[in-house]
Amino acid sequence: MIESISGASESVTKHDGEDSEGGSVLGGAGVTGFGQQLMNEGLSLGKIAGLVNETIAFADEHAGDELVDEVFNSVPGLPQFV
């Protein structure tokens, strides 16, 4: 799916799944940890859900909904944000 989005592969390679301090971009606790990081930055659950929905819509457009659904459903905790 990442390869279907222009520039995404390069971004993943560049950051290697890490944030600027060398920690996991998901905060070590998967999607829940990432959600907590976003809430600590001031985003509400509603805004996070909107971000997830927009990201999924973008990915659907570029990678196809079957692949996106497969990836979405394989990530524990992600459906709670939608």
C-alpha cells in the first residue's frame, strides 16, 4: 500500500519507523500510544477519527479499498479511532 502513494516509501525509509528522538512513532504502545501522543498535542478523539478517516480515504484512492481494508483490519486498536 505504501508503494502506491507517491513519496511514501522514501518517507518510511528516511524515518525507519522512528520519531526525531529515535523512539517508535507509535509510542511503544501501538495505535493506543500514538492516539495518546496526538491527544497530548491537543487533538480530540473526534479530530483523530477525522484524521484516520481522511488518511484511509487517501489510501483508498491510491492503493484501492481492498488492500486498505486488509491493512486497516490487521492493526489492533485502529478501528476504535474510526
